[in-house]
Amino acid sequence: MASAATSVRDVILRDGTTLRLRPPIADDTEALIEFLNGLSRESVYYRFHGFPTVNEKLVSAFVEPDWHESGHLVGELGGRIIALASYVRLRDPAAAEVAFLVADEFQRRGIGTRLLEQLAERAGAVGIERFLAEVLAENSQMLHVFEAVGFASTRTLESGTVEVEFRIAPTETYLERVDERDHLAAVASLRPFFAPSSVAVLGASRRAESIGGQLFRNIIAGEFEGVAYPVNPAGDAVAGVRGYRSVGELPETPDLVVVCLPARHVLAGVEDALRRGTRAICVISAGFAEIGEEGRTRQDELLALLRAHGGRLVGPNCLGLAVSAPRLNATFGPRALPPGPVAFSSQSGALGLALLERANERGIGLSAFVSIGNKADVSSNDLLEYWEDDPDTGLIALYLESFGNPRRFGRIARRVARKKPILAMKSGTTKTGARAASSHTAALAGSEAAVEALFHQAGVIRAETLEELIDAAALLAAQPLPAGHRVGVLTNAGGLGILCADACEASGLELPSLTAETEAALRELLPAEASVANPVDMLGSATGVTYEQVVPVVLADPNVDAVIALFVPPVVAGAEEIASAIGRAVAGADGKPVLASLIAEGEPPAVEGVTNFPYPESAARALGLAASRAAWLRRPAGSVPELDGVDTGRARAVVDGALADESDAWLTAEQVRELLIAYGIPVVPERVAETVDDAVAAATELGLPVVVKSAVPGAHKTETGGIALGLASEDEVREAAGRIGIPVLVQPMLEGSAELLAGIVQDPMFGPLVAFGPGGVFAELIGQAEFRIAPLTDVDAEELVNGGKAGELVHGFRGQPAADESALTDLLHRLSRLGDDFHEVAELDLNPVIASPDGCVAVDARVRVSRVEPQARPKTW
């Protein structure tokens, strides 16, 4: 089923301990015997319903699983096997018997549940649909595991034995249970990083200019509320603090160990800390995956060492971490964190330093900063889990260069963003990252489309630049969200107001007309030459008193959701005066955000209760991001609908048949039709003609006029001249079939109110992307297709159907009748389910889909299938 490398799975337990699971091999025989012999009589009896002789013959059934007829996993911790789980296929090939065992001292930590999750995933991959287990009635602990895992189960009691049966397809309820377990476990595992009472620094040096020396001194200078220990080979004191030669010599087990050693010494130092009992390790040192194959091997060994002892790792190759609450600055950056509500994670140490400097300049306070470096273990996903419940964190900011598990990121972020804003800056998403593609759908997709879809669906606010990230963080951390996109702008310089208005429009904001009452009030306050339209130009004669009087009037306008106040120094007033006046004026802002751009020499003055920006454009962009978040929060969460009429077995036969002798293939017309029908996707009646006479006969049967097109798998019909439309006679059909070349498809000529494109493309990182946009020959010329990551919720599908250029066509363009929206959303849900069920469907193109007021139908379809190589991603959370 999978290689040994991809068979390894790392899971996380409810106490925060990590555990590596793998298939047992022949060399594990003695260890398995030792494991079974170490169990209590009660555990053995519950598992085997008796007391079998523990020998090589017994354990031989558990080693070297083929994963088709049987599957087995062992869990290792501290160098020994502590758990064993198995499934064995029954006479009914869709069912398997499942059982598991956990060493007595490790029970009640969630190991059985994690074993069951992993067995279900692997069994499902080989066509097993149900698990059965025979459990002694008094074995309440195992019965609880089957109940808690999240699968809907049935129980039958007979002769003191309970037979438990459940389907193992991952339902939404099951996934929610897994998410809940992951969340609680991840938070527990990260607590020592964020709330340590003791920290040891390996490589703390007497030399202040060294990384270890600087980092330890930063901990001391930051007045860490716990105990800090310097560790170096000589046991030298550092910054007046007694030193130690190893972690083993310390008077206590440190909660957190920060490693600043040369790469070749890191593993030995980390092992010393793990053996002492530390579970939280931060490796500053470089020389790992970032340097190539040698470093990648060293990083794999480091992670395996962590897993062998159940630990967690930040880094390697990182700047460190800092947390405001315990006053911990375990970085080699130049300054401690100013305390505040923003938690920041950066995959780049240098950019992290730059952001810390800018945050300090803007007065943005941070609850925590984590440089994740190579993110061999702890990633932004983990940090989102922790910060979700952190009372000191009100906003999360991320700098991302790559995703380890983007679909998992999306599930977590979608949940967290309902509670706290998530700001992200993502690099490396240019179109050059997309491979050359043959279908319209794939050509329109790419890594940038995937990132945009991910962030949109998850409610992540995307900043394009570091400046935008800082600006948006400053606004979101200090101001309420706007109720809408309507902005009132007031200025003492008309040109400045126009610049701001243009920037607002570019940021998705609008400048509405002010009410007659507001304009009347403004005329009483301003000179006759002033403009009381939006933007309000108070003229260069405006003083602090003017701003103090005008700002509340504009704020009170019911057409305004936010206000941007602009100022450029004239002769009559200074920036300090204006800042004070605006601060007094916003005391009654009534929940509306107020932004300012006070252009002055030197540092712009701070404005009480107002977020200040260096330029009007900066204020507009930040407000646009805040308004987008507010709109997303108003958007219903949505749910993935259940679909009827789906036959996965029928579809599996098509996919497996196409890939029986090839690793990559375009489906034939017959195979495409069979696959689409299996998922209830409406398709046009058609006939495949192997001769010209067959084409004429098919046209007569279907009824003229007809369409004749090439039936060559994967062909671009328009580009190659492989299609003829509106053929009204047998002679026209005969001529077209001869010109195009046999075999051909013959279809009735259909018309509708809109031609649309719908499709799937599998992204190697993000999984299936569902596309929807204008179709026909202009699909790529017009572009404007939008993407969402499967599985689609009802809200996702409705947004695709009603948004962008496609939405204009659906709603009826230039007098055309509106198309059937429900039929189109149903089509997208079926494509989403197909792409999610079959990652082998690499590209699927329905172009065009003819939409009409009473339904829709795909009149041309191209599908490419490809074997899926298992990804070597051990981490399961």
C-alpha cells in the first residue's frame, strides 16, 4: 500500500506527548514479545479473551502487514513498544475486525483513539468500509474508545460480548471530533514554550557576541519571571549566573531548552535534555534541511529523536521565541517585546526581526513572537491552535513561505478566525509556480489561486506587503470593525482627499453621499468655499477646532461606517494641535473606526482613540482589509451538503481501469461519461461513432441539428478544429465527420442562457480545487474563473455561482433569462465530492456547461487521471 517511509505516522496525545506509529517489522518480534509479557493479566484477557502463550508464533501474525488483508501498527516511546493495533479483513471484503492494546501505564492518554483513527484511514484506502470489534462487556475502557472516536456505531450484546460495528468513512462529525482532540493536545504540548517556569540555554557562552551568549543575556535582561540556566561544555557562568556542563547536571528539569550549538552537536545536546525529561525544545542552530541533503538527514534524525521521547520542537534554523506574559525573550534579537495583544509567527528570522522593529515604531504590542524556521515540527497550524484560547492574544499575524498541510491550516483557521483576526503575508505564489496544463481549468489555476481560495474560505486577511501587515495589525488591534464598506473622508487639502478616495475604491471601499442633514450641519461649521460632499474638504484654513467640530458630524452620518481624517500642515495649524482635536472628537465614535493620516515633519503625533498612518493610501488599504474581515464574519459558516445519487464503486472501476496499465491517462469519451454519471453530473446525450456512416446514423437517431466533435481522449476541440456546430443535414454531418477524423462524438445541438466552465484540478499541496467561470471558447481569454478548495460548503458554492463574471452570466446577461442557480450549485457540489473522493482525477474540464432557467448540462468534458504517490508527511495534526 505504501512505502515504509510514508507508513510512519506521528500522533499527539491529550497530555501533549507525541507518539510515532509505524508498521511492525520482523526485527520487532522480541520487542513485541516483551510488550505482551509486560501487560497485566487483565489487559491480556480483554484483548485475547483468554491467556494465550506469548511466543514468536503469536506475534508473527502482527509483523510485516500487507495492508490489504491485514494492517498493524505499533507505537514507540522511550525506545520500547507501548501499543499495538490491528485490523484483519473478514470474509465480507468491505469489513474488517479491529482490536488494539496499550501498555497499562500508558492507558487513559488517548493512544487507543489515535490508533483507531490511523487504522481507519489505512483500511479505507484499500476499500474496507466497516470495522467490527468483539469486546468483553466488562471492558468499559475499550468500549469508551469506540464511542469517543466519532464514528456512528451500533452495538449488539450476546453471551457477555459486545459486538461493535461502525462505518469508517470520515464524516463531518468524525472530523470535528478529531479536530477537538488535536486542539486540546496541541495546546497542552505547546504550554511549556509559552509558560515555562525554567529555561536552559545550551551553548550559552561567556562571549556576549555569540548567539548563545546574546540569547541568554536577552533572557536575563528581559527579567524573565522564571529561572534561567546557562549550559556550556566548561560549565562557565554567564552574565553572573552559575553555569552547568549539561542539562543532566541541572538542579531541576527545565520546562524549555533552547539549543544554540553547532549543528553537529545538536542531537547529543537535545538527547541529553529529553532524557532529563524536558519535552519542549527550541533549536536556534542552522545546518539542517536548509543546506541540502546532509542537513535534511540530520533534521530527520532530530525529529525522530524528539518523537522517541514524545517531545515538541520549534525550529531548527530559527530566531527563537519570546512571550510577554512571563517576560521571556529567548531570541537573539536586539530588543524585548512591547507587551500587547498581537501574536506573530514568522518563517523567516530576518523578516521577523524587521517586523518587530516596525511594530515597536508603530507602538504595536505583542503577546508572543515565534520564529519557526524550518518548521520541522511546530508550524503555524500548531500556533493557531494555541493562540485560539490564549487570553493574552487578540490578533494573530503570520508570515508564511510554505504550507506543510494547507487543508489542515484551512480547517483550523476557519474556526479560529470566528474568534480572532488572522493576518497573513504569503510569499512565493507567482504563476511561474504552476505547471504547464492541458485543460482550461488547470491553465486557469495555480498556487496563487489556491492560496487566495484558502485564505478566503478560512477568513484569513491577506496582506501583500510587510507595510500592509503592520498597518492592518495596528488597526485591527486597536479599532472596532466597520459595519460595512462605506467611508467618510475629511481633509484640509482637496488633493489629499482625492488620493484617499482613489485608494479607498482600489481597496474595495466606497465613499457614499452624505445625508442632507449632515451636509447642512457641515455648511454651518465650514466656510462657504468648503466642499461638504464626500470627501469633505475643510480647506487649508481648518484648525483644531474645525476638526473637533466636523469629525463627530461625519461620524454620526448613517451612511458612513468609518472615517478617515487627513491633514497636511498649513500655516494656521500644526499636527500636534490637530491630533489632540481629533482625539477629543472621537470620544463619541459609537463603535465606528476612525483612522488618520497626519502628514508632518518627523514622527507623526499619536492620536488618542485613532489609528494613525503615514499616508492616506496606507489608511485606505488597512481599512479595506478590516472591512473584508467584517464581511467574512457576516458570511454564514456554511456546511457541506449530503449528496444522493453518488456511486463511488462505479467511479472507482473507471479510474482503476484507466490506470491499470498507465500512470497517467486521458479518459475516453465512454469513460468520461461513466465517471460523470456515477456522480450524478448532468451530461448531454451522445453517441460515439467509429465510422462516418455511424455518425450519420447517430445524428438521425438524436435528431438534427447536431454537433460533431473529436472523440480523441484529451483533445482541445476548438484549437484543433475538432468540432462542428449546428449541422442540419446528413450531408453536413458526413462532411464534418470526415474532416474531423474518426472516432467522433455526435450530440444534439443545445442552447441555453449562458455558457460556463466548471472543473477540478488537483493541487499537489492544497488538494482538489473547484473552478467556475465563463465558458466556451473565451474561457481562458476572458479568464475570471474563481476557485475554492474542496470540500465546498453551500456558501462556497453559492459564492462561485453568483460572483464575478460568471455571476453576471448566471443572472442573465444582456437580456438573457437567468440560469438555474440551484442546478449549478448542485453541479459544483458533485464536482467537489468527486475531486475529494478521487485525488487520481488530476484535471476535469466541463466546458461548456450550458445553463438555462430549468437546469444545466455539460456538453463537453475532458478528464485526466494520474496515479497518486503517497506523501511522506508523518505529522497527522
